Amino acid sequence: MWKNNVKLLSLAVFAALSLTVVSCGTKKNLVDATTSATKAAGGAKSAESRNLDFMRKVYDNEVYAKSISSKVKFTIATGSKDLSVSGSLRMKKDEVIRIQITPFGLMEAARIEFTKDYVLFMDRINKEYVKASYADVDFLKANGLDFYALQALFWNQLFVPGTQKITDSSLKKFSVTPSGGAANTVVSLKHGDLDYRWTADKANGRIKAVGVTYRGKSSGTTTVTCDYGAFKPLGAKQFPTDITLKLQSDAVKAGNGKSLNISISDIDTAGDWETYTTVSGKYRQVDAADLVGKLLKL
């Protein structure tokens, strides 16, 4: 049972990491600015102005909550059978993302925690842990894993690689493909070897899916898709309570054909919980370079 639980955790964490392959996340702080778009003949807005208005609408869907706690059910679909385990998700905006695995809700078996400065993985059963900066782990460093990009995944947010803030100027970098009579609008962005593609609701700008494709010179092509569903009210905004990630990679064959579903329930926005984990002296530290290898081999 423990082996299956750790395997599920490994795939869950890897899928989350994969979405940020060679990406730099962002800290969102939209600066409202006066639109200087020119007017087309007949007084209609220019295409640039319409696109910028839509991008503002997409950004404006971000929830106001600064803290989110919830119960979570992780389900890995391997093609032959599904493997599920329960847990919890706790997040504080721009501070921490914590995933706790608690099989049958009885005891915590493992914990992974992302902060702005480090990633922490704790094996509660074997009393081992890894705590390292993103630059200290070869896999994370090579793939440019950043806290803010991972945060954007869990918070259903738009992000611009390589920037700390989203402004009207950065929103203009996105390409908006008109959808005509379709229900969705495609928003895309190319950044180096990465191609980003968001699918947003044409009417309200809500992000329904995001796909990231990385074309590496030596590692081949990696594509990660994330679908959002079951939106429910969270304050004045809507928050997805069903997230499904899928991975296709030339470099990581073990992940191909698998999908990770994250089902979220019992959301609470109270922030009166310990922000960062303090590791007990009873735990043995494992070399940081072994973090991803440990996750993928278990």
C-alpha cells in the first residue's frame, strides 16, 4: 500500500512540475492603465484594443482569496487501472503551496511544499526529507521551475514567462485568436522554446485549459495539458474544483499515457495555519540532487 501511495505522489508531483518545464512563473499584480488604442473607421475599436480588453477580462477572473485550504483526491489513470489516494492542499498566495498525502484520511504519509525560495519533500514513513533551492536541483534548474508558474497552475491564473508582474504592456504580448461563433477563444504566447496556449471562455474570459509545449534541442518535445472544470463560487469569483493534467514527453517515457486528476472539496479561505513546515530533528536529509530521481523511481 505504501509503495502505491508513494508512486501516486511521485506521478502527481512530476505532473505538476512538468507543466512548468523551462518556464518562469509570474507574480500577478495588474497595473490598470489608460488604453491608447486607436479607433478604426466608424468608431469601432481596433483589433489590438479588443484583444487587450479580452486579456484584461481573462486576468480579472483571478480569485481575491489570499489563502485556500481544501480536501483533495488524487487519481492517476494509467490506461489499465486507476489509482487514487486522499490528501489535502493548502496554499497562501505568493508564499506557499503544500500537498499532503493522507491515505484513508488516517495519517500523513508524505508532504511536498513549494515556497518562493525552496522545495521540500518529506517521506513521513521513512523519516527522510529533501530541502533545496530550485537552483540546487539539476532537474529543476535545467527546466527553470519557478514557484510563481506552479502557483498559476493551482490558482487557475494567467502568467507571462520571465516577468514578475502583469501589466497592460505584457498583456499585449499575447496573441488572441478570434473564435467567431465558437464558445471559446484561444490565447497563445511563444517564449523561447516554449509555446503556451490557453483556452478561455469567449463570454467571460474564464480559463478552461492551458497547454505548454517545450521543444528541447537534446530532450525532444514535452507537452503538458491542464484542463479545469467544476467551477464553484469562491467569494465573488469562480474557482475550479476539478483539474486534470496529461503529459507526453520524449524524455520521460514513464509518464506518457497517464493522467492526473485532482478533485478539490471543502474549500476554506481561512489563513490561520502554519505557513511553513519545520522539519523535526528525527528526519534524515537526503541529497538534493536525488529529489526527482527519488520521485520517479519509487
